[in-house]
Amino acid sequence: MIAIISTGGKQYKVSEGDKIKIEKIDAEVGDNFIFSEVLFTGDVKDVKIGEPTIKGAVVESKVLEQGRYKKVWGIKHKAKKRYKMKFGHKQTYTEVEITKIG
């Protein structure tokens, strides 16, 4: 069975046992987390499509890690003004494992 969940302004296609990295959520490592914004669930025999979400459907997961991606560098530059600035950004993420789709 697969499901499409929405979290952090993004949508993810998941199935049981998948490990995904999502936008940071407030949960400790080892905690169980429930996604209630389920947009689609289905398999070969049964399909449910939400309008926009499916009422009562949840996807349960376990938090594996809270971390940060590698640093991404950027440059600000203004032509003919002798202005140049280099900056970096490290985005935070939460890695979760999908345990149950219901």
C-alpha cells in the first residue's frame, strides 16, 4: 500500500518501511509521529483520493534522526558598486521511517 502525505509544504509518496528526510518537525529521536494530512492511499484493489485530505486516514512513523544537510554556498553581488558577499546555509531535516499506513 502506498500513501501521499503533505508536510512542510511538500508532498511525499511513501509506503511501509520507507525512510524519508522531511522538513524539521518537533519530535525527539525514537518518538512516534503521526501524519494526519493524507492526500491519497491505495494499492491495486482499493484507491482513496482526498478532497483535499482523507478524513480519518493517518500515516504513523518513527523519528530516526534530527540533522542538517551539507552547507550550500551563495553569493550576493551588485555590479559596479564594489559589493560582493558570500553566505552559507544549512537546512535542518528530520529522518523518519514509515511504520503503518491506516
